[in-house]
Amino acid sequence: MKILVTGGAGFIGSHLCEYLLGKGHEVICVDNYFTGSKKNIQHLLSNSNFKAIDHDIINPLFLEGKIDHIYNLACPASPIHYQVNKIRTIKACTVGMVNILGLAKAKKARILQASTSEVYGDPKIHPQHELYWGHVNCNGPRSCYDEGKRVAESLMMAYHWQNNIDTRIVRIFNTYGPRMAKNDGRVVSNFIVQALKGEPLTVYGKGKQTRSFCYVSDLVEGLYNVMNLEGFHDPINLGNPSEFTVIKLAKRIKKLTKSKSEIIFHPLPQDDPVKRKPDISLAKKLLCWEPKIELDEGLSHTIKHFKEML
């Protein structure tokens, strides 16, 4: 197949491009390199089945020839990055989404939208299942991303109902692994970089808030399985249901890095979710999918990546 991956030079996108090439597909990677990096795809450029295009999906994208599948991952995903320019983040989720859906319509391509667990906001139910409508502050500092992704899902369903576009929606929970940016502000990368540098590990609140961490190879396999699932268009959660407090994660990373860094505490940011854990019953039922990589194994691979980077 000929497959387009927007945001293909990003952390998850580059792993997805690599996976698709391994399956024998032809891959077109589109990225504007705001949060993605050319280093993430450098090793793929010599592959004759791989092509990289520097482009921002806020602007219309015109491609010649057939496109079979489109994975839309083009949007800053960490709070630090998506709050740099809130308007552009919203545009990526709205104008950009319309542009990519228009391309899918023109090419008669199946399209998968990389949505997020942030559509659930600071959830009032636990764990979070796909039928939960969420608890989101539409006026808060995170709303450009949270509400942007919710609108992107609405656009996907509208194009499916009105134009019969073959759509897929995946709600991605916390994902980590090699090629994460060291300055992305995510808790795993923050702790690892701080530990390796001997700096204090910054925990917000008392560290009792919970997160669930999915290793990137597990997530990419899940994305591929959703794309190739026939006849299902509703959202599907992908993530690891094993739940950890932030303070427990900090202590585990200290142990794995053999760091003597102290742990310090800062006030919680506004609208930071207290609990985050996916209900993946639907993914298990429809895809026979669940994560395989345990946290310590995944963290070891990620720590090795950051050691090489630093």
C-alpha cells in the first residue's frame, strides 16, 4: 500500500513510518518539524519506499497518485509544545483536519486520526472508557489541545456520516520510548533527563496523581491494527492499563538510572488530570491487542536513548 503519515518525523510518527516500511508499504512522511525532528527519520531516507515532505497541514496538501491509508499524527502533543502557539495548535486540529480529510475524500483513502486521552479532561470516572464524554475546561490553558482534539473527532465523524469517508479514531494514552524530545515536558522524559544530569526530579503536587505508560512499539502495533480493522469507526482507546503514581515513577527512574538526585515538589499546573488510566476492553475485544512491554523494560530502552542523546 501507499501510506501517508502526517507528523511522521515526530516521536510516535517516526516509529510508525519505520513499522510500515517493515511491513513492505510505501510511506510518505509529512512534517513541518516544529516538534518532529529530521534526525528521527534520517535512517529511513535511504529506503526507496520512503519519501519525506516538509509541509504544515494547516496549508492544503496536494499529492499525486493513489493514497490508500492516511495516519494523521500532525499536532504538538506535549503541554509545553502545544501551548507555545495555542492558535496554531487549534488550527492543526481544525483547519489541518479539514485539509487532510479533504485529501482522504479526494483519494478515497482510509484515514486514522491520532486523538488523545486528553479528550476526557480531568475525568470523573476511572478508568476511562470510550463512551465517557469527558470533563474538559474549554477556557483553560490546555483547552487549545483538549478541545482541538475533540473537534477533530467531530470532524472525522461528520465526514464519515456525510461523505462516507472510511475513518478510524484512536485515543492515545501516555506513550514513551526512544526519540522522545528531551524538552517536551512529559513526565517520563523530564525525570530521565533530570536524573541523568543529576538535577532534582520535579514532581508536581504530592505526586499522587496517576498515569499509565505505554511503550511506543506497543502503541504503533495498536495503531496499525486499528487502521486495518474493517467496518468500525467509533473511538478506540490505546494505552497501558497498568497505573502508577507519579512519585512511584520518579523513584523507579532514580533506581534505574542509579541517580542520587533529590525529589522536589512544585504546585500542580491548572487542569492537570488527577487520574489517567485507559479501559482497553474494546481494543482487546476487537483487535486482540494489549501492551506487552513492562514498564522497567521500556524505561531501560528509553534511558539508553537519553544517555546517547545527552
